[in-house]
Amino acid sequence: MTTIGEREAAPARTPRPLPTDAERLAALKRMKRVATSLLLVAAVVFAVSFALQDEIPWLGYVRAAAEGAMVGAIADWFAVTALFRYPLGIKIPHTAIIPTRKDEIGATLGAFVEQEFLSEEVVVGKLRSVGIARRLGEWLAVPENADLLTSEASVAARGVLTLLGDDDVEDVIEQLARKHLFEPEWGPAMGRLGARLVAADQQRAAIDAVLEKAEAWLFAHPEAFGSMVSDRLPKWLPGFVDKLVDDRAHREVLAFVRTVRSDPQHPLRDAIDHWLAELTDDLQHDPAMIDRVERLKADLLDSPRVREFAGEAWASVKATLDQALADPDSELRKGFRSAVLEVGARLATDEELAAKVDEWVTDAAAYVVRNYRHEIAGVITETVERWDPRETTEKLELQVGRDLQYIRINGTVVGALAGVTIYSIATAVQALV
């Protein structure tokens, strides 16, 4: 059994290039000249042998061969010509078959493809015999192929981003936000979430963070208290008392914050927990609180900020995606390439997964063929109907005309053999009689 590496190392077979229309036309003209030349040669031989057969008896065999060759050549010329056009321009019935019955031929071809090639048994049988998942996996497992697929997928994705209208996408984001964020009641949902967080003591981390920030800010800004306390003292007190009072107030507040922060069981913490528990309960069950939150939501919904949020979100996502798709070294492209290689390796080695993928593919193909094979085959019929009769004739003659000239050549040879055979039998019978 060959491995992926061995198959990769094997030299790829280079497909033979198909001939161009100009090459086909040159080959067709060359074969027509050969077939016509044989007819002319047979005619010359017939004329000479017919004139001399009385003087040279064995020329009778030559004449018979030449006569049969001409008959065979002319008959096959007529048959080949009748496929594509009227022989000598004469509208003989059942000639110029392709241009006059083009649509009928297209319908017949479409029906043939539908019945013989697009049958569920044929398609499913072929797909099951191919081993699509394994072959696809082996192809994807090659790093060069993964790079190619990643590059092409990135180009396609950037094209899709370019085609998407910003206004349309923003409309979709706004509609989704309105439907999924604003239509449901906020109060009960916020209350349930808050209750779970409080029950799990998750609020303590947030309180600790607030206390830490408050302590750091109070320590760094003692002047923030200013004359908050001293302004409320009697005016007759000396000025230095104001300063002492303000400093004392700052130290007390700072010490209080530090105490609360260092004591997990501080009464203020318990008070905050109790208040949060009541708040989450009110958000779920108090109609007044729920209505208050809904009014807040309605004010936010009427704000143009929702539309601005949709535009900013899409612009940010679009710019990020476009930059990541354009950069071969971006994490997005690296991740996609890694995923392609992993999928390829699994498809190539995991028989169970490959069997499932094959089954999915065959089921999908069977569904498509079962329900849409008439439409698929109809493409052939419709395409042929749109073709111009003259152009259709020329194209088909270019494809098969060269091979059909061999029929004329074979007809000339077979006619000669038939002519000389018939003449020989007739001569032998005449001699016996």
C-alpha cells in the first residue's frame, strides 16, 4: 500500500493538450482531400480499365474494383455530408440532419443523460466506488494543497466582504440587536444572572476591585477632600483647625476603605451583599423596578447610538477580517491552514470518519439527483436550443468530421473489394454455365 508521501513523490501525469479549432480544421481539410483523391483515383482507374478491358481481359477485374470503389466512396460521401448539410445543396429528405433536427437532438441527448448518467443507482454507485473522503483527505494533507486552498479561500472571503453592502450589514446587525437584545425584558434576565452571581459569591471579586481602586485613588489624591468638611465648621474657629479636620477626614476614610478591604467579614460587605440580593430579587419580581428598567431600555432603543453601534461593530469586524485574510502570516490564515491539514490527515487515516463523510456525500448526491436530475439534464437541452444551427454544424463537424472521413476512405476500399468479389463470382458462374 503506497503512502501519501510516496504518492506525492510520484511524477504527475501530464495530460495531452487538446487540439485547437484551427488544428482540427486543418486535419479535417487534409482528410477530406485524401478521401476525395481516392474517389478521383478510382474514377480514373475505372475509365482506363473500362476502355481497355476488351483488349486486356483481366482489366475487367480492375474495372469492377474501381466501379465498386466509386460506388462505396460516393455512398459514404453522401451519408457523411447528409449529417451536416444538404448534399450539393439539394434539399433531399432526411439530409442536413444536425441543423434541421438540432433541438430534437438536444432533447434526446438531455433525456439520455438524465436516464443513463443521472440515475440514482449510477451516481451513488460511482461515488461509493471512488472513496471521495479518502482521496480528498490525501489531497488536503499535502501542505502545498493546504496552502493553495487557504489562499483561494482567503481571496474568495475578501471578495465576499467587498460585495457586502455596509448599509445592508448594519441593518442586519441593528435588527438582530433590536430583536434579541431589546425585545426581551431586561429586568428579570438581569435579576436571574445577578442572583446566580451573588449566590456563588462572584460579586466579591468586583467589590475587592472597587475597594482596591478606591484605596489607591484616595492615597494618591489627599487634596480631593479639599475643604469638604471644614466648610461646614463654624466661621469663628481658627484656620489651622480647618486643615486638621480635612486631613483627619481623609485619613479616616482611607483607613475605613483599607479595613473593609482587608476584612472579608466586614459589616459593609454584608450590607452590600444584602443590598445586591434585594436588587436582584426586585429585578425579577418587583413590577415597579421591572418597569423602570424597561423605560431605560426604551430610551436606549430610541437613541441613534444603536445604529452607531451597528456601524462601528461592522466596520471593526470588516477591517479586522480583511487585514487577517490579506496577511499570509495572520493567525486566521494559519489556523485555517492547520485545520485543513488536520482534516485531511483524519480523512486519509480515519476509516470510520471517511465512511461517514462518504455516506453524507452519497446521500446528498442521491437527494440532488432524485429531485433535480431533470433540471440538470435540461441544461443540455436548453443550451443546444440556443445554439445557432450553422455554428452548431461547424462545431460538431470540427469535432468528429476528421474521423468521419475515414468512413469515406473505408467505403472506397470496401466498395473496391465488394466490386471485385462480385465480378469474380459472376465471372466464375458464367464460365461454369
